[in-house]
Amino acid sequence: MPFDDTNNMTESFCAFALAILSLSLAGPALVAQTAPPQVPGVSTAPTAQSFQGSVPVGNASAEALDLSLDDAMQRGLRNNLGLILSNTQTAGARAQKLIQLQALLPSVDFKAQESVEQVDLAAEGLRIPGFPVVIGPFGYTDVRGSLTWSLLDLPSLRAYLAAQHNFQAAQLSAQDARDLVVLTVGNAYLLVVADEIRVESVQAQVATAKISLDQAVANHEAGTAPLLDELRSRVDYQALQQQLISAQNSLEKDKLSLARVIGLPLEQKFNLTDKAPYSAFDQIDIDAAIRDAHANRKDLAAMVEQTKAAELQRKAATEARLPKVQFYGDYGVIGVNLATSHGTGEAQGTLTVPLFEEYSLRGQAEIAQSQLDTQRAQLSDKQAQVEADVRDDLLDIASAQKQVEVARSSVDLANEALSEAQERYANGVSDNLAVSQAERSVAQANDQYVASLYRHNIAKLSLARALGASQNYKIYLGGK
């Protein structure tokens, strides 16, 4: 056998992040359709879920680990389960190729035999007057080598060439798996960065709400404001505390997910050293980008190789009707012992022609044709999907880029409105209802800004994947 992934605003943000993550990892251009094909007799191919796991390495240390994006990428490329399984698939495809190669090469065997026999002629039904009933014991020594070689076997030749294409497809799939690891790790890292930004934002909102609460309490105690103002400020303050608890919980859970992806022990504490500031993306030539994607996407190249393998397997099924020529020969010495032995040998050629196997041969040919038609249809779809991936990601980048700019302006306006409301309340011009509403607007604007920034960066990372240039992910995150 061969050798053988309590708060409405909080919930909305979490749901949005999970949706982006799911679309990024399970879309038709990503994991689910780019995992290496299953090779018969080989270990299970990686799935989308495989790239969310890893093989943990090392022990947790007491000190928190500083983790840059590059560090996370390198750990993921070493420990991610999806990549490991993809490499085992490559090893299995290599083994299959070797097995098919052996069918084309001579098979040479050596045999040494020492025999001792005694024959009971009566038991064999032979009774000869004057002849011993039992003969022996007698023995002989036989030492010889033999060679078997299929001189003409076109189906075996086609099977070897198909196995060679499958091996090349497995190698390309392993390279594509590295791109998927870059996307998966980058996605997990950027999600934690977004969580940290949101926690910092909510902490600032809690501090602002505490100032408003203290001011409402002081005004109520001074008799210049009703109890309603204090109660309203206290409710707002506690609601923000709940948001903070929820945001901190999401952060810790997403850090666990990042650790799972890159193979860190789950108890290991770490701090992210790289942030993802907004960087506008330069416009690119769509047609040129699509050509680059078709030339560089390893999953597409792997499917081309698989289609070539299916074509050869179809030819092999057709050529099973052709004659096969095989040679067999052996030479050795045989005798009572080696000293008294004598050389003997044999040579024979065999021509085999299938005559009455029409239904079996026809069925095998139809199966091979069905597999070839399926592979060609999948290849055609993949070629269209590659173009769709590029266009989709460019649309997502343009949309997210506008959302970031609008959200950033909304944050500035919301903060200005809050400052104005707080000043009016402090001067006794109005009650604190306007302050409460302004605080909610600030919270909403900050959530929208964090979400749009995350989406913009993920879209750029996805574009790198769609172009088959994930190794240059830092360039794309930088907006080039």
C-alpha cells in the first residue's frame, strides 16, 4: 500500500466576523475546492476544517509570547494540519507512481531451494513387481534466478503516465495548500487584531460613560438634575460594561482559534505585535490580474494535471483490448548438492489477447470516459471560478474601502456630537438624553469602523490568494 482545516452590536460584529471567516475559508475558490484530490489507497485529503487545526509543537512558557504576523505565518506553514495532510497526499501519490513504474520494469527474483523427498508408490496406485514400494529419501539443491518483463503492455504504460500526472497534481495541491494556510492564518490574525481594536474602543466608551454617570450623580445630588438622568446614565454605563465583557470574551476565543491554526499550545499567552492600519488599495488592471491568476493559481494547475491523468486512464481502458507480450526466463544450477550440480534454464515468450471480455472492457472504458467528462467539466468550472474570484475580491476591496472612509468620518462626527451633548448637559441647557443617544452613536460608529477595516484587509488578503500570490501577502495588505 502507498504511504499514505447580550449585546446587539456585539452579536452583530461577531456574526459579521464569523460570516467573513466562513466565506473566506469555504468559498468555491478556497479550501473546499482546492484541497488535493483523494488518491486511491492514500490517507484522507485535507478538508476546510483541516486548515482550522494543527499539530501543536512545544510547551507553554510562563511569559507571554510576542507574535508578529510573519511569526504566525511561519508557525502555520510548519504546523497547520491541512498542509501536513496535503504533504501526506503528495507522498502517497509518489508511492502510486512508483508502483505503476514497477509494472513496466523487469522483475528479477532469486530462489534457493533445498528439497528432501520420499515417495510412497503404493499410495499413488503404483504396484510394480520387484520394484520398491517406497522410494527415498532423496534430495536435491536448486539455486536459480528468474526474470519477468512485460515487453508490450500499453495499459500499464498509460497507467504509469497517469500516475505521474497525479503526482504532479499532488505537488501543485501541496503548494496551493501553503497559500490556503497563509489565508487562514492571516484571517485568524486579523480577526484578533479587530477584536483588540474593538476592546480598546469599548473600554474608551466605558470610561466616557463613567464620566457622564459621575456628572449625572453630582447634578442629581446638587438638585440641578432629576433622578431620571442618573438612572439613564447608569443604564448606559452598565450596558457598555456588558459590551466590554462580551468583546473581551470574543477576543480570548479568537486568540484560541489563532493558536489552533498555527500550532501554539492553547495555554500559551501571546501578544500581537503587528496591527493592520487602513491602507487604500491601488487600482489594478483587471484583465492583467485575471491572466496572472490563470497562470499562477496552483489549484487550477493541479486540476489540469488531473484532467491529463483522466485522459490517459481513458486511453488505458481502450488499449486493454490490445495484445500483451511478456518474457519469462530463469537460469540456475540443480543437483544432489552444489558440487555435483548442473546448470539449467528456461526462456519463454507469452502473447496474451483478450477474446471474450467485451462487457468488462466496455464497462471499464465507459467508467473511464465518465470520469474524464467529469474532470473536464470541473476544469472548465474552475477556470471560470478563478476569474470570478478575482472580480469578486476586487469588488469587495472597493466596497470595503468606501465603507472604511465613511465609517471613519462617522466616528469623527459621532465623537463631535457626543462632545457637544456633554457640553450642553454640563451647562444645564438640556438633559442627558442627548448624551445617552450620542454615546450609542459613538459605539455604533466604532463597531462599523472596526468591521469595515477588518473586511477591507481580509478582501486584500483574499485577492492575494485569488491571484496565486499569497507569498506576497504583506504587499497586498499594504495596498500595493
